[in-house]
Amino acid sequence: MFLATKNSRIQEVHFSEINDKGISLYIKREDELHPFISGNKYRKLKYNLQEAFNQNKHTLVTFGGAYSNHIAATAAAGFEHNFKTIGIIRGDELANNLQEVIKNNPTLKFASEHNMQFEFVTRSAYRNKNTSEFIAKLKEKFGDFYLVPEGGTNRLAVRGCEEILTSSDEQFDIICAAVGTGGTISGIINSLKNHQKAIGFPALKGDFLQDEIKKYVLNNDNWSLNTTYHFWGYAKISEELITFINKFKSETSIPLDPVYTGKMLFGIVDLIKNDFFKKGTKIVAIHTGGLQGIAGMNILLERKNVPQIV
Ligand SMILES: *Cc1c(COP(=O)(O)O)cnc(C)c1O
């Protein structure tokens, strides 16, 4: 058994900006599932590790950017469960000065310390990563492996994410989650009860997510995407967002990551402030983790001389 089934705790949020709105807001702390295999990545890897094992594969190959939560989680999961891991990382310039890059990039440093082997590829090669030519080249180079897609999303990942909600979450009317590839929200949608609705908050621009999610879900009228709060795109960040994340943490002691959960919570708080939900609504936001990304983001923010995430 890999990555045992667990239930995370639910924490009520008291935040000054929305205290008088008559809405109950809770956070489901999936970020606490495992110290290194963060939040939804734990859920998404679970049945993929099992499948790799069943197929008698000893190596996991996956893809990601240089600060990817999925890369960090896959390295940690492989380390813990005795799989060799190879990370195909976007950006061939990183290979030029690897020691220096690793020193300044907490994500790659962590992955490297957990024995992940890197293959740095150009941005154009990275775009073609799902072609059979590219995969064939990887097989030539690394031998047989189990392929985990970028962001970890496939049907087995969705199945793992169907375990996020449990009977203790039936009290909620609305379930919110940040969206990258759509795997996590798909699992959540599949496990909704009849009285519940899911709202996904994409962390990136683009209209393709609706169709991605439809590949994995049966019901199409119990969920929606709110595409307002991506803050100009994936991993883009503003001082307004940083201020929000810091204020949220100082009042609730819940840390948020700048790429996913920070944007989602900013969105939920903004919607509550604008009376989007009717009084008495009980909302739970899924904390999908991603906190490992704060250190790397802070190094980038320091270079730009703007406030950091505390
Ligand atoms: C990867 C990630 C997501 C996005 O999950 P998808 O299944 O790709 O939609 C959300 N939040 C955090 C913290 C993540 O690391």
C-alpha cells in the first residue's frame, strides 16, 4: 500500500474582512497530509505509485517547471517508496550551471536531495513532451519507466482526489479548490453529495480547463470555474496578493502558497465581501498544499525588491 488513505482536519476561519457577512468559511488542511508530499499531490500520486508497482516499474518519469510542487512531491514519494525518479524540467539554460541553480532553487535542491535525476529540456522540447517521439527518446535514454503526466493528472490521480472529501464534509454547501490541470477539482466533483456544489479557481489563464475537467467528471451541473482570480497568469504575483497572504496568515495562522491557494482564498474572500453567497452558506476551501513553493518565490521577490511572503 502506498500513501495510506487519510482524512485531513477541518479548521474554521475567522478573518476580519468577512467576519460580519454571515458566511461560515472552513479550510480543509490537506497541506498537513504529509510533510513533503504536499496536499493534492499526495492524493494524485497514490494510485499512480500503486499502478507503477503493479506494472513492475522501478522508475518514475515526470515533468515540471523548476519550482513545481509536483516535482518536489514526486521526488519525495519516490524516495520514500523506493522508486528511482527522473524529472524532465523545463528550461535547458538551467543545465549550464547546475550546482549554482540548485543552490538558489529550493525546489530543485529538495528534489535533488531526494535522489531525483534531472533532464533539462528546451521550452520547445517541453511543449512536445507528450508526443510519442519524445517519449521514445526518453525510453532510449533511461530504459523502461512509469510515466506520470505533468501536474500528475490522469484517471488514477482523479481517483485519488475522490478521497479528499469524506462524510465529515457533508455539512458544507460549497467546496472550493484551486485549479491547475483540473485533476483535483475533478475528483472533488465526482465525490460531491447532491446538495453540494464545487467552485474551481484556475491559477492560470485559458479556456481549456472546462473541457479537461469534463473528461473526468460525470455530472456537469454541480460545478463551475471562477476565472477572475488568476492574477495575470500562472505563478504571476502582485503586492496586493502578497499583502493578502500575509494578512491571512497573521489572523488565522494558516499559511497560503502564492501560486494556488493564495489566489483561491483571495477570490473566496472577495466573493464573500461582494455578497456572492447567500447568508448562512457553509463553505470549505481545500488547502491543496504547495507551501514548498514559498521559499523559491521569496528568492524571486527579493531580487525584485518587493515585500516577501512571511
Ligand atoms: C498542483 C496544485 C494544484 C492544482 O491541482 P490540479 O489537479 O493540477 O488542478 C492546486 N494547488 C496546489 C497547491 C498545487 O500544488
